[in-house]
Amino acid sequence: MSLSNIKVFEREDIKNILSASGFPKGNDMISQCIKFNIVEKKGNNKYMLPSKPVYYQKIGNAIQACRKQRNVTAARYRARIAAEIEYSEGFLNKHGFQVIGG
């Protein structure tokens, strides 16, 4: 394989390729693809697809890791919102307001 056949992509191109291939959308999926060697990062905003075939289980593992990461992020967000609501309710109750609903 000669170097003239190797194509370097920008991040937006990789995002479009992965999206068109049915991968979950988002930057976290690109990060997982780099981690699992599905996409090779060659520099700042320079990416390449691997020259060798990718084993299908690597793709499954990358998607699973992306979903797990998203679930952890969502759980942290829900916990932070619940704590803020609890604090706000306590603050309002302390100052004589009655909080209903919820």
C-alpha cells in the first residue's frame, strides 16, 4: 500500500462517516472509536480509518462503552438536579414558603 492511497479526514468527516454507518452520534462515540482503534488519530483534527479490517466485536465494544459513559453522565446530571431541587425546597421552606407538588 502506498502512502498516496491513505486519506486523512477532519473530525467532521469522521463524525459523518460514523453516523452514516449507524454508530451513535456525538463526540463521545468518536473518542471510543479512537480508544478501540476503529479510527486512528494522527494529529490535531486529523483522523484516518485503519488500513487493516476491524473485528466486529471491537465495534460492539465501542458502542457499549459509549452507552455506558452516557448513562453514567446522565445519572450524575440527575443526581445533581435532585440535590439542587432539595436545596431549593429547603431554602424556600426555611424562609416561610410552602412548596407543593414534586
